[in-house]
Amino acid sequence: MGCAVASERSILLYIASVWAFSDNPQPVSLCVLGKRQLHRVRLSAAGVQPLNLEYVEKRGAIRLEKAGSVKALKIAFETEPLKADLEEDENFSFLGLRSNIAIFVDPATALPVQISGKVPKLGTLHFKLTEFIRPNSAD
């Protein structure tokens, strides 16, 4: 099926955060396990979008409130179910989102600050970062 490795869906969040899409505009293609089927997911830079942020960053006992606007890098998902012995292809989902899925990354911190997408019958949902716990450098 053209997949050397199949990964769990949560790897997509990690890849979107660490891959330097602004420096390397080439899309990244991965094979990802769904509930019943393997999917090819392509992550690609889809421009910059201004977002308002409001979250708390915790470092041990230190609590920093972050607020303001950022030009977040939009990482869009393109998904394709791979051949399977199913009567009907499985719909890909990420955090319950089914289509128009995108992760927005703050280029200064590489933090995913928003995940957006559509859910049937509900419409577009936005999951925004509200708290980030940074590990202590001594850990």
C-alpha cells in the first residue's frame, strides 16, 4: 500500500508542531491507523492566519498568562482511505473532526494553538489551547 510504517493518529499533532513547514513547504505524507482502516494523511502548509490567543503556561510553580494575537501557520490535512476489505470506506476522524481539518501552529513557540475542522450536523469546531505545561529543564 506504499506505507513503510503506520502510525497512530496522535502523531499528526506532533508532526504539525515539529516539522518546519515555513522553512520546508513540501507536504508530509503518513499512513495513519483509523478505527478499522488505514488512511493516507497528507499535511501541508496552507498559509498564515491571524488568531487571538489566551492561555496559561505553567513551568513548575511559575504560571504565565499569555494573551494576544499571533500569525499562526495553518497545517491542513488531506485524507484518503487505503484499500481494505470493508464494504464501505471508513471516514477518517481526528479528535472527532471529519473534514476541513487543520492545526494552527504558533511559529515562535511551535505550539499547536488551535485545531479546527467540521463535524457532521454540528458544523465547524475550534479547539483552542487553554493551558500548556512546560516540563522543567532539569527533568
